[in-house]
Amino acid sequence: MHRLLAALTVVGCATCFAQPQPQQTIEDFIRVQSPVIALEHVRVIDGTGAPAQADQTIVIVGGKIAAIGRAGAVVVPAEANRMDLSGYSALPGLVGMHDHLYYPAGGGAGGELYHDMVFSFPRLYLAGGVTTIRTTGAVEPYADLELKKAIDAGKMIGPKINVTGPYLEGEGLPLIQTHKLTGPDDARRTVEYWAAEGAGSFKAYNYLTRAELKAAIDAAHRLGLTLTGHLCSVGFREAAELGIDDLEHGLFVDTEFVPDKKPDVCPKSSYATAADMEINGEPIQTTIKVLVSHHVAVTSTLPVIEDLNADGPAPSKRVLDVMNEQARNTYLKERETTATKSREKDTKLAQAIQRWRKMFGKEMEFERAFVKAGGLLLAGIDPIAGVIPGFADQREVELLVEAGFSPLEAIKIASLNGAQFLKEDSRIGSESRRTL
């Protein structure tokens, strides 16, 4: 997604977000320190899509849910810190399935350069209610792995992390931080190496061959791991037949409908190629059927598509406040430039933006059709420009509702569905699983 609008990358992002202050402990971020807590008279949304339950009591012992039930029917321990949450709702922690730990920073030596935001991003995710993330591509995999270890050990604050290995990519991406695969054997070796280092998943990117993708998928599956893809050289149906587990960004990036698409080649016009097609038409319906029959999930990333189009709601003050002055001014200027360019006539950029905007609605329609057909829809954000961790995860839920899902369905997509894909649904993703 990051090559979609290079002009929207923000320069100098090593300092885009709040820099470290004097050392804090985990306890500094816990508002209520009591070993036993009772949340009383709260409305519970359990993440399964079931109707919300009013006037509930949640008893939390040692940081884990011990009991949930109707107020008055649940035994509250005498030592509990009782909190009246009338008027509030409790829902599961969100599971961000396309939640990078890096942020694009414009041109660098040899091309684009991305910075890992290991201090600010974990805190922003957690503050936004995201308690588990899949990084879905790494540019500094050792930094991501060490961050995961520090969080798991209680040394740093942040969500639980499924670390995705470095991008599986070929020649063509102007990012100096990515290894360029040399063939199927290299793809297999890369997966095996990073799995041994602790990676929990893998992601294929734009410029790799079907043979390389197949080798990577098979290697990941032999190790009991999953592989997702933001693909370009390989179409969705091809990837499903090869055994891919998940596809990122939905129909917005699918290139299989490009008229002159060549095998293993990423076409120059690779985004919004289905903008003029009908979701209920045979070609797209066939793609949906292939994905569902092969149990391929799709990750919705509506906030990044909305932001790149620069026609969504104006960024909120709280989002702009987490950027430094340079990043904020650059972002706002580029957003204004994109909006202005979109109103021009007969320019390639204006035509592209108009197609992206048209495709935004098509993507929403596609995601509804995919779920209706029995597909597993996940939720993520893809941080870039104004798509900021935590804030954008909440916006994703709002956009799913705007796409036609009910609020309860949107919460399920953003919580339990991700937990199920990660095979963590016995522990996270639903309050019916006795965890927040």
C-alpha cells in the first residue's frame, strides 16, 4: 500500500511522534491497581456479534476475568474495588491484523526509508483499545522481536504482538530495508530462518513470482505458521490456489482483472482495477467463491484507503497532536494537494484518485459480499500519513459500520475474527472467553 502515494509519506518521521520521557514503569499506565476489581452496572458487548447485555457485573481477579453476569447475580468478593460503570460499555480488546510498528519517512539512501516506532506505536495501539496486533510486515524484524520479548516480560507497555517476518519481496520495491528474493529456494530459506528467530507469521509483497510465493507458503505451513499477502504480481485466485492464508487490503489491490496482466508481473496500473466492475458480477463473485472455498481470509484496511483519497473527515485534533510540527504540516499540505489534484481534469493523478475514490465504495461492497458468502473478514489499518495507530483502529470499526455492517458485527470483525485467525480465540477476542 505504501507505494500507492509516495507524495503522502511524511519526511523526518524519526521524530514524528512523542519522544521518550523519563523512565516509566508498567504500573504508571495502570489506572486501577487493585488485585480484585468489580465493574458494576456496565453494558457488555462480548465480541461474538450477540446482542449487548445491559446491567452486568464483571469481576476481574489478577488481571483476568473471573466472572460475568447480571448485576446482583454475581458474587463480588468483599475485597474487590467496586466501580460503578453505569452508562459505559465493555468490549473485547481489538485485534489489529494489519498494524505495523513502522512509519514511512520519505526518501532515504537507495530509496524509501521507514522508521520503527517502538516507543510510541505500542502505546498508541494500547491506548486505542488494541490489545493484540499482527505486524503484517517488518522492516526492522529484530527490533520487533525484541519489543515483543520486552512486552511479554513486562518490561515495556504495549499490546501482545504476533511478529510478522520481513517482507517476502522481489526486485522493484524502492525500499532499501527489504531483502530481494532470488528464487524459490531463497524464499524458503528466508521463511525458515525468521521462523527460527521467532517470527509468528509472514507476508508476501508486490514483486515476487508464483514459484517464490508457493515456496514461502509451503515453508510457513510446514512450520505451522500462516502467510498473508499484499500482492500485485500474483492475482487473488492464483494466490488462493497456491494456499495463501490471508489477503491484505481486499479487492482494492487485486490485479487479476487487469486486461493485459502478465504472469508473475506487477502491472503499472495495479490499484482500483475493479472500480468499474460490478461486485455482483460473475468475475468478482467467482473470486469470492474461490477465496471462501480455499478458506482465505481478507484483511480490511479501510482507513488507509480513505486517507489516501483525502476525501474523508478532516483529521481530528488528537490525531494531529501526536505528530511533531514538521510531520503535521507536511501531512496537511499533502492532503490539500491531493484534494486539489483530484479536481483537475485529464491528468493521470486526478484520474487515478477518482478511481481510488470510486473503488472505496466498491471495497466496502466487496467486504460485505465476502462476509455474506461465508468469508472471514479481519480488520487492520496500515499506518501511513494520517493513519495513526489506535485512532485509526477505532476508525476502522466506524468505517465497517459505514460499509453496512452492524456495530456488533463490526466489533466482532475487529476482535474475535482476528483472534480466530491467530488461533488465540480461547484467550482473546471475546469477553465470553473471559478476557478483556
